[in-house]
Amino acid sequence: ASVHYPGLVEQLRAERFDVAFSEEASGIGLAHMAGVEKTALAISFATFEFSYATSHMPTNPSYVPSLVSWFGDRMTFWQRVVNTLFTVGMGTMMNSGRIDLLRPIFADDIWFLQETMANCSLVFINSEPLLDYPRPTVHRVVEIGGVVLATDNEPINEYWSEVLNRRNRTVILSFGTYIKMSMMPESYKQTIRNALSKFDDVTFIWKYENPEHNVSEGINNVVETTWLPQVALLNDPRLTAFITHGGQGSTLEAAYAGIPMLMVPTQGDQFRNAAMIKRAGLGDILQLSDLEGGDRLESGIRDLLSSDKYFVSASRISAMLRNRPFTAKEKLVRNMEFLVKYGPLRMLDHEGRNLNFFQYYLIDVFLFLGSLTVLVLGLMLTACLACCRLCWRKARGRYASLKQD
């Protein structure tokens, strides 16, 4: 670990840095050891359960989907049960895993490291408010989804321009860099081949990692490639649609470009992203099992290409993203400049971080109010019963007097 590199901490301390910016706990811990008081944390996901404790950002599993949830923000009772388990379980697992990973580095300071992370003045998350699910937040959290997106269209070379000119419609099929389509089961590949071959008037650019497989052999409308200039192609007006695994980067790139998507999520946050894109009206979702056979892929592509609703929504979202009051890059730069000038920004901390579980969720208040309500109702009931007994006794006395008379 770099923390134990001889003389590193002393050298960093001598540099007297104004601010530290890190994506993970170890960097924040190193900054603390170097005496840097102004710190900011970056999180590469739109949401991450362990980040709630770090950012002190409240969450509500009843309508805020977990990182690995596929339910969206409108859930049934049982979906809310599962989403709650996901939220609590992922947060606990990630926190304990991170502590175990960093314990050999920071030893007895590991718990102080947790507090150091919680004291970061700013927390930047890879979320776009115009696309992501609305949720409660705090002042120290800044959403900078798509901060690395190019604001100007990148030029494409003659080869890709010629590919885009072959037919009136062109579709990209890519599952990113981590998911290797060449390692998929043969049944998946055959389903894809069968579906793509049904669209003679559409050019498909298929990112496939192993050209030796000849996966697109005999299919005239498929251009097979091991790499493609994805951002440039997405922003070219000749591109029509995007078949994607639903990674955070790919979905933001396509949304910014105004390209409808057919999502085939495979793991992690891709399920959440897919539900998010469908909620925004930018596309539809297929299950990975739909690639085992049948015509679900073909019908999904056909629906995507023939439904105006996807193109209308994609165009509107793209225009909104391009005309935001502040770009993600501006928010990042201006907040960091503000932190350098005025930090640490302790006024952004809320008192909720110092409350225990019962206080934070008002359990003690509800117990008190509930007990008080029961007590008042009990006293009222007792008083009513006493009045009834008194009235009954008086009535009996009068009846006895009348009877004697």
C-alpha cells in the first residue's frame, strides 16, 4: 500500500496541499495522514448503499431502488420487502468488506478513517437528476452524472462514415468493455444472429471481441468490430438506436445523444439503470434469458425502431441534458473551487449524523406519543365508565324511591 511507502506521508505533508479529492476511503485516509483538512469524496455509481453512511444522505427503500434492484420506484409490498433487504444488506456487506480490506493498512485507525470519510465536505455522485429516481438528499451531495461526457460531437473517420451511410437506419450492439460477448453461450449468439438477420434495411454494428469466431459470417447487414468510437457514433444523426447492457456510462452517453435503447442488463447496477431508462421512456428491457432462444430480441428491436414514443422521449431528454442551467463539469469545478476557498464546509453537516437509530427514525417520539395517546384514551374510557356507573346508581336510586312510593 502507498501509505507504507517510505517518506510518502512526510513528503505529502510538506507539500501543504489545499484540498484532497479521492474516490475511495484509502485516498481520504492518506489525505488525513498528510494533514489535508479540506476533502471531497467521489462515488462512481448513481447510488451505493455504503455511501449513505458516508454522505449522511437519507434513503427510503419504499421508493428509492437499491443499487442492485430492478423494481423501479413503484413497488409492491413484497418488492419493498426485497428492496429493503437489498439496501440494508448491501450497505452492511460493503462497509464490512471495506473495513476488512483497509484494516491491514490503517490498523487501529480504521474506525477513525470511517469518521474521516464522514467528515468530507463534499460528496460527488455519478447521478443525473433528470434521469435518476428522485430521492432525499443533503447539501453536501453534488450530482455530477456524465461529467466526462464530451460536449462537442467527435469527428468520425471515413470508414465509420461509410458504415453509417450503408442504410437509412443503423443500430449499435455493444455490452461494454467488461462484458465479453465472445464468452456468451452459443445459444445466445445464435439468437442474436437470427434476430439481426431479419432486418435487411438496418445496419448493425456489433462489438465482438474475437474476430476468429466469425460470429457475423453470412449476415450482410452486420458490421463486426472489436472496438468502436461509441460516443462519436451515438452523437451522429445517422445512428438510430443502441442495444446495450445498461452500464452507467453507456446509458448516460446514449441519453445525452438522444438515442433510444434496448437494455439487456446482466449484473450489478445495470438492472437499476435499465428500469431507470424505461421509466424515462427512453427504451425497453429484455432479460438475459431472452437470448437463449425465441423471438423476444427480434420483437424488442422491431418495437424500438417502429415506436415514435421512444424517439420523442429521447429527443426531449437530450435537449434537457444539453440545456441544463449548470453542466456536471461546472458543478464539479465550482464546488471544488468553493471548497478550496472556504472549506472545510462544516455548515453542510446535518445533526442527523449524531442521532442514534431510535432518535433518527423518531421511534422514541412515536412510542411516547403512542403511549400518551393510549393513556389519554384509557383515562377518557375510565371517566366514561365512572360516569356511566354514577348515572346507573342514581337511576337505580330513583327507581327504588318511586317503587316505595
